[in-house]
Amino acid sequence: MFAVIKTGGKQYKVAEGDEIIVEKLDAEAGNDVTFDNVLMLGAEGKVTIGEPTVSGASVVARVSEQRKGAKVTIMKKRQRSTYRRKRGHRQSETVVLIESILADGKKAPAKKAAAKKAPAADKAPAAEKKAAKPAVENKETKPAAKAAPKKAAKAETEAAPKKAAPKKAAPKKAAPKKAAGSAADERGRLSAAEGKADDLKKITGVGPAFEKKLNAAGIFHYWQISGLNAAQIAEVETELKMAGRIERDGWIKQARDLAKNA
């Protein structure tokens, strides 16, 4: 059997034994609360929909805990100004355990208190007496005779030679890569791409049109950009009219990372 209840402006689908979190209720932990605003009831394949609530239906729950929810941070900021505000909020909430769903308006039957168990103090002396008898019998049967086989077993384990662990095959070293840029001139340029040209559009600020300009200037690969020195950077920026972009957008670092993954 299930029910749909409404509390705190929210709807919850519940069944007996469910534990849900609702907006704060005016009740202490351990007290019972009744939700009379039942929107729907379902049992044995039949569903009753309220208009707007189901007449006579209610849900009884027990308050498990009163607490605060997770902290929510509210950050407000305006661009091009010094306004910035940061606030935190923790919503008060109540944890309830659904005990019963009533469809006929009757109150939930009171739960019987569990029978108290008999104190275990009386059983303790009897258990101590039973445990004492085997201890006496063990003293009469010579325990020293049983200890001898253990020493012999230890001596056999020490005398047994340890098997040498098989040696792992040494990993093969990767063949060193050939140094890139051997055909580049003193300016770090190439007359043509070495093999397939790299996709320079992966670098920040480089589009299809700018990639064509770089290729026309003799730059086709990531290793060319990562190997540029200060003088070569200034020359490329002057030639392509992009003052300060290489350093500002971090082309050198991006090209070095892309070259490793290529």
C-alpha cells in the first residue's frame, strides 16, 4: 500500500517503513505526526485519487531527527564592477519514518512494548563452572607432550629450502624517437610539411584561416611552435600581425603537450 502526501509545498510518495526528509515540522524527535493532506492512495491494484484529497485518509509517521540540510552557497557578482557577495544557507529539515497508512480515518493501533529479557547475571556463574572443568582436565593430561610435535614442525619448516622466485623478464626499452625539426631553417620554418601536417586548429585562437597563414609562413607542426625562441616568436608575430598572442594564449605549452600526444 502506498500514498501520496503533501507537506511543505512538496509531494512525497510513501509506503510503510519508508524514511523521508520533509520541510521542518513543529515536533520533537520521537513524537508521532499525522499527515492529513493525502492526494492519492494505492492498494491491491486499486488507486484512489483525491478531489483534491482523499476523504478520511491519513498517514502516521514518527519523527526520527531534526537537523539542517547541506550548505548551499549563493554567489552574486557583477561584471566590470567591484560588487561581489557570498552567502551560505542551511535549510532546516525533519526526518520522519512512515509507520502506517490509514484509509478509513481510524487511528493507528498502539504498538506493544517489547518484553524485557531476563538479566544474564544468573547464567554467568554456571558458565564459569562449566568452563572451569575442562581447565582442570587439561592440567591432568600432560600438555608438555603435545608441545613437542609443534617444535618439530617448526624445525622442519626452517630446514626446508625456500624456492627461488622466478625472475621477471626485463621490459624492453622503447626505441628513441628521431629528433624533429632537422629540416627546419634557422628561423624554425619548413618549405613543406614533413609527412602529414599537424592540426594547428587545436591551439587556442587558431582557426582555419589563421592555420593557412601559419602554413604559408612555413609552420606546419606542433614541434615547430614549441621550439620557437624569443626572436623567432617576435618575427612570427610581426609577420602575421598578432602582437603578443603566442605568449598570451600559451601556444608554446599547448604545442608541447599536443606534440607528446600526437
